[in-house]
Amino acid sequence: MPTPHSPLLSRRGLLSDAAGGLGALAVGALAGGAATAHADGAAAGVWPGAIQAFHVPPKAKRVIWLYMAGGMTHLDTFDHKPKLAAMHGQPMPESFTSGQQIAQLQGSKLTCLAPQHPFRRVGQSGQEIGTIFPEISARIADRIAIVRSMHTEAINHDPAHTFMNTGSMISGRPAAGSWLWYGLGSDAQNLPGFVVMVSTGNFGQKQPIASRQWHSGLLPSRFQGVSFRSQGDPVFYVKSPAGVAPARQRDVVDAVTRLDNLRGEWANDPEIAARLAQYELAFQMQSSVPELVDLSDEPQSTFDLYGTQGGDGSFAANCLLARRLAERGVRFIQLYHRDWDHHGAVKQHVQGTAAEVDRGAAALVEDLARRGMLDETLVVFGTEFGRTPMAQGDGRDHHMKAFSIWLAGGGIKGGITYGATDELGYGVVENPVTVHDLHATLLHQLGIDHTKLTIRAQGRDFRLTDVHGHVVRDLI
């Protein structure tokens, strides 16, 4: 006999339940036979991870991605080109550009634009870094691996961001942070496994960053990244309303959980479980988030290191908060600085923007090292594409054929430069690295074979690297 909250099963319901059963079997297969552990973890509000045994020995536990949104120019930062300086103002040789896709300069007269700031060799390793990064040069040059041979498939910002974050220019795929949270779970008991923060500077065009860049896509919505604000309360409504005690809120959450569980017993909607997990996480964050942003336990030496007292919305303040998030077990932390779109006045703007991120990035790596956390934290300092060696007035246009990033910690070799571009910095000529290769390498360092972390959706298997990607073992 049906109960008041268990209606007669319709044909549609029968098919839905059957599909759900097959879905559970698929999850169990992906997890290596750990479906029971998944069920227990989900019931407790803690996702244990779809991967129950590492594919390869892990070197890192987490990722902190410092994302220079807008297209950081490699030619003024990490890829020294004396030949380009010598050809300043001369026509760009057609042998480089003929038949090539160009963004806003298509059909224009192409002239060479010299590097706008000098480079120097720094550290014991002799890394060549632009002088606009004095803190990175002086403090962490021997800890970072500079990759000069990145290239991408997208020439405009939004699809390039989407490709860098999800491995596809098609919107709707899961972000890298969502993949990691899904695959490995999170060590954070009362914080999201994937946190995003955005800072804005005073130079260049402000790059818009859509929330779909940290979306869970085809994965359950519980794995979506959570955006923390850089000033004020990091999360809206994190404080209880006046006159509402925690015990009363606990009662409300428990009552909603019971009602949703009743619905979930027969509706077989996976989003109900995701909603329950988010309700519980939101309740826990009412205590964990205020503790996270309370910096009273930090010594003055930490503030001196980062050059901020925190909470001011700066990139450096977000770097400090990223370290605190890492200490609390957050799996993937992404810090955007959306000030790198320099179509004009590139000399002044790139210097100003570099100064906004230089100290924070160097301090973060140094702070992690001091605390014994760098070996288990993979830090990425990157962008969505580079800028042209050709002038766009006194700026540089978008460039997808070559750009630079650096990595540190998490089993990455320090003090090395990998890959090379041609003498004008236009295209990669040595050890090319794709976005898929970068993703494959990050997953490898966290113990994941990128070909094995997949989900079945829309009639096919999906993964972060799609059908591409190779681990760049020379960086390890």
C-alpha cells in the first residue's frame, strides 16, 4: 500500500528508478567498487571522492591557481626576445604571420613592438625574468618552473578562459576544480572543496569573469566552485539574522533535510542530494568562514611578508586567504586578477599590473615553503593566452600561438625554463605544451591518470582532457 508520501509508481517513475540504479552501478565502477563508501560519505555530507585508490603516487594534495585574466604579455614578463628589440618599428616578417589567425590586427599593417621592460638573470638558476617582477625574481626564482611554450586554441577572451578552465571552448563542461573535488573529495570539513576569489587593479581593461568559469557542468552541482568576495563578508548571508540562534537554524536545516529525504526516496533526483549537501555546508560555513577571515592569529611578520593587513580586496590579501584555505583542506583555490588586457599603453599598464600581483604571488610561495606546505601544494601562475609581438598602437593584441606560465611546488622542478618560442616570440619552436597537457600534468601530480577520471553523460565519456593531453614529465 502506498504511504501518504509514497505515491503509486508510474511508468515514468519506474523508468527513472531503473536509470538511477544503472547510474549507481556506473558510479560504483568508477570508484573501483566503493559505492558503499560513497553512500555513507554522501549521507554524512562529506564527499569521499570518486577515486578511492590513486592511479599514480601523488606529489600534491591541492592546487592554488593564480590566474592573470586578460592575456598577460609573455614578451614583457617571462620570455626575453632581444631580436624583437632590435626590430622595433620594422615590419613584422610575413613568414611569421602569413595565413595565421590574428584577432583585432587582422588586415592591419603589422610592425614589431620591442619588449617594453628589460630582463635580467636572477637566482642561482639564472632564470630570465622581466624586471617588472622584482619580488618573484628576488625571492622565488629558484623555486619556479617557467614554461615558455604554452599555446591555446582560442583567440578571444571568453572562449580562452573557458578552454583554460574546462579543457573545452564549449560552455557547460566541468571546471578543473570541480573535477578535482569530484575525483578526490576535499579535506575541508566545513568549507567548499573549490573556492574562487577575484581582485581588480587600476591598469588596463577590466576583464569580465563569468561564474560559469567555475561551474560543475556535467557533474552534480555540489561540485561547483564557490566565489568568495574579497572585501566584507566573503559569502552573502553568512551571518545569522538578528534574533536567530544557531540551534534554531539547526532545527530548520534538519527539518528541510527530512522533507527533502522523503521526496528523494521516490523522486530519484540526484539534485536533491546535492541540495541537501549544500544546505549542510552553508550551515557549517556560518562558523567556519568568520574564523577563516579572522586574521587576529596571524603574526605581524605575515602581514609584512604579503604587504597587506588583509581584507582590503587586493590580490595580496587574497593570496594570504588562499594560504589559510589551503591549511583548512580546500582542494582547489583559484585567484583571478582581471587587469591584464593591455591593448594600449602596454609599457605603463603591464608594469602597474605586475606590481599589483608580484609581492602577493612571491609571498604565497615563500609562505607555503616556510610552513612546509609547498611540497604538497601545486601553485600555477598563468593566463588564458599571450600578446602579439606586433604593435597595436602602443599596446599588444591577443595572441594564442605562444604564452608563458610558471609552476611551483607539488613535485615540480624549481629553477628551470621549459620550452621556447621563435626569435620574435610569435610561435612555439621547442617542447610545445597545450592546455590539455597542463591539465594532464596537474592531475598526475595529484595522483590521477587523466584518462581514467571520466563521467558518462549524453551518451559518451567526458574527461577534463577530452581525448588529448600528455603529462609533461620534464617538469616533474
